[in-house]
Amino acid sequence: MTQLEARPKAGDTVRDVTATGGSGGVRTKGLGGNSVGLMGGAVIGISTVAPVYCLTSTLGPTVGEVGLQMPAIFLAGFLPMLLVAFAYRELNKAIPDCGTSFTWSVKAFGPKVGWMCGWGLLVATVVVLSNLAGVATSFFWLTAGEITGNPDIAALDGNKAVHILTTLAFVAAATVVSYRGITATKWLQYALVGLQLVVIVLFAGMALTKAGDVTGSLSFSWSWMNPFAVESFAAFTAGLSLSIFIYWGWDTCLSVNEESVGSARTPGRAALLAIVVIVSSYLLVAIAVQMYAGVGDKGTGLGNPETSDNVFAALAGPVMGSGLGILLFVAVLASAAASLQTTFIPVARTALAMSTYEAFPPAFAKVHPVHKTPGRATIVAGVATGVFYSVMTLVSENVLVDTIYALGLMICFYYAITAFACVWFFRRDLTRSVRDLLVKGVLPGIGGLMLTAVFAQTLKDMWDPAYGSGSSVFGIGSVFVIGVGLLLVGVVLMAVMHRRSPAFFRGEVLTKETPALVVED
């Protein structure tokens, strides 16, 4: 094996030094290797996305923004995710590091951009964790009420003290499971994801067979698949922001790259497989419920504001009957609970990587000697999630809602940086072949530009107090204040870490570089 300055010859096998030799400051973390295969990685990605939960909470709001074009918006949201997935796959081949977006953006753009990219991922994940725990709690009591036939049990979710305590119990359970390792509930995750997909297909099939038998139902039209039919660009970007949110989480497949079988290739393939399964299920359900319920604002119509935040609760009985309808409640509970556990993976491993490279306090770099997991980072993430949700719930329900609305801003922020990092990191490879030009340059670049456009438009829309819960701070929309405020907190913390760890910010720990090529016979 010889390191070469010149381009490799045709037929040679090329890999990156950083993928195996740790050059450029890339370090191993002590995580358990060869623990996750292709199917396991895809299941982790699907579980983190939580398709059933995402559908029940976004079908109504998306129809409220774009009407009949909901299927088109789901497809439009899929496109930037697919393009960014190419960036993740190519970067992972070169640098299979559990820090993912943080590590890659440091290698491409330097320590400061990388630190903020990692911060965007951390904040977005903690907000999602708190939301998932709250949803799991609501559906736990709702399902318990449906099974027992006792509305008083379902009403317990309305008791703030009971709700918070139950949410904390879910967070604690998920923290313990994540602490014990990603394989601790391997078969449970398979079962929960399998349950979600089976129930989705069953629900969609029954909705399609009953379409036309209820008031407001519609016949399928190919015009639903046309994103240009949305009335305004503002409505399009609002719908697209919701659509991007429901795909968030597939990149968890890449966070376990150091623990995967074939760390350079398997995680990227798992991510693509997860995205294809997710978009297929979303389109199936979107078309089925639109044909069955229509988009009206009365009764079971998807535009009904009284049921828009939980469409499946309104449609479970009419579509599946009282017996099978409970399955849909169980599926939403399973979706939120499973996602709650797997969503700890990216936040803990990103914190581990940032600490390993001296961008975070050293305490987060500790890996459990038996479970081979970032134990300290997992526990801190669990505590932060519990405190965040409790405080936000006690302070104001509006603040909690606005925090969730601000998620789209942070997701677009770190996904776009990662996409552009791919283009810049591989800039010297783009002229080697058409394949390299497309998958390392053109496709990730377009995905990054799309997400940047959504970021900019969302930032503009968030300024309006009407966006989100309708609350404001000094005449500025609360969603804007929260979204931008959380990113600015990252700037302050970065300044603090700059003083504590100047070596990282001087680029001496994890170096900014273009990878050297290694040619294998």
C-alpha cells in the first residue's frame, strides 16, 4: 500500500486515509464495534423518524397549509432529504465518525462552523426528545382509556402533574435503555417498527376501500402530486418545513457508523433504505386519508381545526372500527416510545465526539467500559430533556408549541451545512468522474440550496407573531425568538469553549483538510 500524490489508475481501489488510519486528528471513541448491520441500521433510522407519530401530528397542519397538494409536499420534502443523504453517505465513506455533521463540517469548513453545526444537531434533538416523551405520555393515557373503556383514565393526561410525572418516567426508561447499549432492545425495536408499518398499511388499505362511502371523500387525482399548484410560495415553504420535519431522524443510521458492520458503507446504505421506506409509507397514507376524509374543515375532514393535531384519533374508529381502531392508538404510542429511545443515539454520540475532539468538556468523552456507550452524555441528555419539558410545560403551553415549530429552522441549519461540507470536502474529486461530480457535488449542493431557501423563508415567516401559537415578544414572533435564540446560545457557549479549549479552535485537534488518497492493489 503506497500513498500517492497523483490520481489513482483505472481499476485501483481507492479509500481515504481518515477512514482507517485516523489521520487529520480523527480518533476512535471506544464504542462497541460490529454491533449494527444493514437491517438494524435501517430500523434505527425508521424508528427515530417515528412515521406513525409524524403522520398523526402533521397530516392536518399540512393540509391546512397546502390543501390537496399534501402528497406533493411530502414528495417535495423527500427530495432534499434524499439529496442530503448522498452527502452523508459519501462523507461517511471517507470519515466514518460518530460525530457525523460536526466532524465532517469541521473537516470541511473549520472548527467554528463545525461547532455550530454540532450545536444545531444537539439542540434539535433535545427538543424532539421532549416532544416525543410528551406524545408518548398522551397516547399512553389515551390508549389506556380506550382499552378500559374508562374516559376518566384518558382524562388523566389533562392533569398537568400526572402528565409531567408520566413524561419523566418515559424519559428515564428511554435513558436507561440507551445507556445499556443500542443492541439492548434490538428485537423490541424490530417489533415496534414492524408494528408501525403493518398498521400503516392496514389503515391505508381500509381507508382506500371505504373511500367514497363517507361525506367529503374524494376520487384520486394526479394533480395532487403537483407542488406548483400550491397557492403561494409562503404556503409552499410552510408545508415544506412540516414535510422536512417528518423526515428528520434518518441520519441516526450514520451516528452508529463506528458501531456498524462495515462502518464505511453500511450506514449510508441503511439511511437510503430507511428514507425509501418512510417516503413510501407517507405517500400511501397521505393519498388514502385524502381520498377517504377529504380536506374539508368539518367532521372527519383533514382541514378540521379541532382534529388537525391528531388525525388518527379522529379517523381510527370510522376507518378501522372500534376493535381494530385501538391498534392505531397502540401504533402511535409504540412509534413515540421507540423513537424516544433511538433519538438518544445521535445526541449522545455527537456530544461524545465533540468532547473527544476537545470541543466539549472532557466529561462527555467517557464511554461505559461494559456497555460501550457514551454513558455520561446519555444521562445528561436525559436530564436535559426532562428539565426542558417540565419547565416549558409549567411556564406556558404556547412556549412549548413554539419551540417545536422552531425545530424546522435548526434541522435545515445543520442539514444544509452538512450538504455543503460534502461539496467542499470533495471539491478536488469532482472532476474525476461523472459519478463523483453528481453524488459528491451536484446532488448534495442542490439539497443544501433547497434547505437554505427553506431556512431563509422560515426565518422570515417566523418574525410574524401569527406564526406558531400566535404569541410574541416585543412584537416579534415567539417562534423567531426561540429559534434564533437557541442558535445564539450556541454562539455564547462556543465562545466559552474557545477560552477553555483553544487548541480545538486553532485547528490543532481535528484538522481542516482534503483527504489524501490511498491506493490498494
